[in-house]
Amino acid sequence: MARWEPGTRERLQDAALELFEHGYDTTTAAQIAERAGTSKSTFFRHCTDKREVLFAGTSEIADRAVAAIAALPPGTPAFDLVDNVLRAMIQIFDPAKRAWYRRRQAVVDKNRELRERDLLKRQSQNEAITAALRERGLDGLTLDLVVALIGLASHATYTRWIEASDGQDVALLANDVLAELRTTTTDLRAGAADT
């Protein structure tokens, strides 16, 4: 067995998903490594534990968000920040792996440990986005609101993407989510003005 064989992370993820679908609690890192055709030590070079295997690579989403924030000119309006960051984040959604993500989400939804890890990953992304926006001079409620809208938009787009038909373009789903956010926030402002 090759020590540095290409595609190891993907093989580990596929193997873990197959095993987790038959029982997360009873699956071990050694079983995942064996199913992937690699060693246990290779597993631990890629993942800190079995909970992490389905989330390997998610830090790239935060990296893309931070890069998008840094690339925007000073004074960019809040909704343009949300729009640009969302579009950068969704670039990681591989249409060829949509069915895999669907299966992954079903496994995550059924397991408390994986749901907790999912929330921690999202929190980590929010912290990176918060730091990047703070560097741009955002603070207070504006900062909190923009971070919340980015998180809401990315989660809604991801959820709709994995539930959509395989031909559905993630960019079109993002357009729909952003349009709904604009409408909702406009309605909230109008409602506040009426009171």
C-alpha cells in the first residue's frame, strides 16, 4: 500500500460515510482506514478523530470567505459583503459530489456528536469571518448582523443545494437565498417604520 497515494482524504471520507451509514458509534478509525485501503497512522495524519473525517477540508470555506472580504474595496455596503462572501464560499460545492453531501448530511443529522462537530465548524467559520470583517472596521451590531447574514445565507444555500435536483446550479440557489434575505430585511425595516 502506497504511503502518499493521491486521493487519500477522499477515500477516507467515502469509507467513513459508508461505515457511518451502518452505525457511527460502532465504527473505529482503524476500520475506516482499512476500508479506505490505508493505514491507521495515515488516517490520523488527515484527521484528528473519526468525527473529523466527514468535515476534513471545511476550513477552505472560511479561507475563501476571508479572501473575499479582503478583496472587496473599503466602504462596500453590507449586503454586497454578504453577496460576495457567499459566492466565494459556494465555489467549494462540487456538483459531482452532491449525492455524497446529501448522504453525509443524513448521517450528521442522525448523530449528536456529528451535529456538534458541524456546529463547531460553522462557529469556527463565523469567527474567521468576524475577524476579517473587524479588520475592515466593522463593529458592534453591524458586524454581528453581517456575520449572521453570511452564516444564514451559506447554510440556507447549502441546505437547498443538497436537497435540490442534481441539475440545479448552486449559484441560482444562492441568488434565491440572497433575494429572500433582501426582501425579508426590507420588510422588517418597513414594519419597524410602521410601528
